[in-house]
Amino acid sequence: MLLGVGNTMLGDDGIGPWIAGRMKQCPDWHTEDCGTAPENFTGVVRKIAPRLLVIVDAADMHLSPGEFRRISPETIGQVSFDTHSLSLTHIIGYLRESMPKMPEILFIGIQPGSVTFHDNVSEPVIRGGEAVAEMLCKGKEAQIPTYIPENTG
């Protein structure tokens, strides 16, 4: 199951919903465009009880626009996700408490370029989104590089 998170009216921030739409053509995937309120989809996640839950969102990781990374739960607090009303860590905590068998959860962040009101998703970010969708459709999510935070100390 894939949840695409982001605001489609803010340029590259709309890449999560864009990928959710693109992934609808992939067999064996249930996808949801969560917009800026992924917490509204916890009931769907609980009902479907997927083996794997993928959450895709634009994330500022100080990379080039369109680059993407798997983000571990331990480092998610070091990445900037700007447009949701409730943090992803709170949503995961809720799912852990409310589901008898917790799915494997994979966060994928895609570096935005422009998040300007009324812009479309940029070409570099679309290319990154295409690559993510293709890897997921083919079951190659393990090949997505892992985010390693910059050493700020």
C-alpha cells in the first residue's frame, strides 16, 4: 500500500500525490492520495492491513531536486516535511497502537526544488518520482538509497 502525501498547489510538494496517481497502474498496489492529511487515511490502512506501507512525500534533505531516499524512523525527525497537519511519527505511533500486526513501513522522501503556490511539479522532481514509482512497481524498494543525515556536530 502506498500513501502519497503533499500539497498539489505548492509545486514540488505535490510529488507524493503525483506518485500515488502514477502507481495506480501497478498491479498489487493500493494507493491513496492523502493530500496534506495522511492521518485521515489510517482507517484505510487498518482495514487493508498491508504487509508493506510506503509513505512518499517531498522532504528537504539538502539534496538536488528530484533525488530520493529511504528515511528510517530514527532519522525522520532530521528531515523537513512542511505541509502536513500531523507529523508522520505520530501517525505511525497511532497505527502501532491500533493494529494487531504492524506492517513494514517505508518512508521515501523526494527532494523538492520549488514549493511556490500554483506551480506544477518540476521536471527533475517528476523524473525522481518516475524512478521511485518504477522501483516500487518492480518490487525493488530495497534499492532506493538510504538517507544519511549530515553531520552537524
